[in-house]
Amino acid sequence: MKITYTKNRLRDALDSAPPMMAATAVKQAEALLGEMQQECVARLDVLLAAFPAGLSGDDDARRVQVREVYETSRRMIGVATVAGIPEMDIAAQSLCEVADALLVRQKSDWEPLRVHISTMHLLRRSDIPEAAKGQLLVALESLRAKIAPAAPTLQTATA
Amino acid sequence: MSSAKPPKALLNLQRTSVLLADADMMGQSIVVQMLIGFGARTVARCDEIADARRHLTSQPYDLVIADPASFGPVGYDLISWMRRELPAPNRHASVLIITGHTESSRIGQLRDSGANFVVSRPLSATVLLERILWMSREKRPYVETLHYVGPDRRWRDVPPPAGTAGRRQKDLEVAARIAAGGEMNQTDIDLIMNATA
């Protein structure tokens, strides 16, 4: 085993710049993110429309479509929060775990995917009360727990 | 977007050269907006792995931020390639991996890629800033073994086994912090990774 001690260049770079309070940096970043909100809403709608209406073909074709659902859902994560619809991030995360679990087992059940996608369409609507959104997420969590009960994740630190 | 309280620290990325590798343009833009808010002026944006490799081969970067999953299977090799194949200084550059979701079959590969830190989307400005600050304070050496090249992961604040009193006053600190749902540091993450491996 080789061990190398090296200077932390990130630290040097930060130390060489004029200091800025972290609170100021965060405030500036959040203001810039706020300017992206509508762009993110539009992106979210594009991704939502990209989900299929169902799975078709033989098992191999269906598994390819499950993977596409997974990829579309993964792209939503993070965009929804900036769009001001954080509940959709939670739903997208749940859909990823369900689709991943199906792919691991080489299954291609449409129903759990359909429920997630339908729920996302509901969460996207602005006329849904907060309490109802909470209930929808609880239902999704229950479904996720059945399909992917012990999905190992890299969940480390989120907002 | 974030209700988390920013750390009472100083940070300015004005003189930090950053490489951002993310195949998803919207995901890229979100991170870039945060970096600009933190003062960054030099952010190389790469939406293809070949482009990221070309950048990393041609000029030094102080901070590399990557979403390997966004590139598909080839994305998972980027950081390990950087740690094994590149000369210094980029070989030892600080690396932050951002991931929306990681396929269960890829978790081990991502964990062993040699990144300094892994964070999940959705990512708030506060969390990104905290992780950059944390990496800037890192003093871990880099190790090279047959199966792993990257920051030394043996440098841990491991709590004593459950049910024992511990030998030092701070022994239970990590376990207590995780149990309380508090912020995690790299050693906490390493503990969790080992538990799920």
C-alpha cells in the first residue's frame, strides 16, 4: 500500500480569495436558484410527459422500458425542489427505488410504476391541498416498502 | 429551498477552479447557480465523460463535482480513473459526488470510487457549502491499494461496540449524532457504508 500526503489545494484556493460570510454565499445561491424556478417547472413537465402510458412487448422489451422509467425519474430528483414542488422529489426517489428493485429481480410489473406516475401527476397540480399531498406520499411509501423493503442506498445528506 | 442554517464560516470560490461533470444539463445548471452564488468564476461544465477526461488531463482543478450516474455505466469509472491514471495535482483533487439515486448494483462501485464525499439530491445550497467547507479542511492522506485508491478511509471516529461504556468521553458522539438525525460527516458515512456493504 502506498500512502501519499498532499496539500489540500481546495483549502489553498479558498484561503486565497477575499472572505465571504457563508450566510451571504448561501443567500446569493438561493436567489440564483429562485430565478431558475420556472425553467425547472418546465423541465419537470417534459420529464413527466416522457413516462410511458404502460409497458409493452416481451419481457426484455418491458425491462428496457422499466429502465427508461428509472432514468426519467432519476433526472427529476433535485429539479422538483428548485421548481417549488419538493413532494415530487420524494415521489421520484420512491419510483427510482421501486424500478431499481424490479430491475434487480428482473421483473417488469407496471402497476407500482403506474401508481407512482399517477401520483406525480397529482402532485404537480397546484390545487391539491398540502394534507392530501402528505397522504399521497404516505401511500407511495407504503407501496415502496412492499416492493423495495430494504433497498440499500447512498442516502447521506440531503436538504 | 433550504431551511437549514448556514455554517458560521467564511467561504469564497472566486479563486477555486471547479470541474462539474454531469450529463444532465438541468442538474448541471442547478449546481452552477449555487457555485456562482458561492463566488465561483471558473466552472468547467462537462456533459460528456470524454470531455471531463480531456479537461482533467489538460489543466489542474481544485474541486471536482460529478454525478456519475447521469452518464450511465461509464460514469462510474471517472473518479477511479482520475485517482489511478492521472498525475498530480488532479490525481489528489477534492472530489464531491452528487447523486439523485444510485442503482443498488452500483453502490459498491460508487463507494469505492475514491471520492472525498458523496451527497444526495435534492441538494440545498447550505448542504453543498458545508460539504465544500468540510473537504477544504480535510487532512486525510491518499492511499493506493490494489482495490482502492483515494482518501484514506481507515481514519475513523468509530464508536465502541453497542452496550459498552467506551473509553473516552467522546466515544459515543458519532452514534448519538446519527441517532438524533444530525448532520453526518465522512466518518459517519463510512460507518453506514460498512453496515450496508
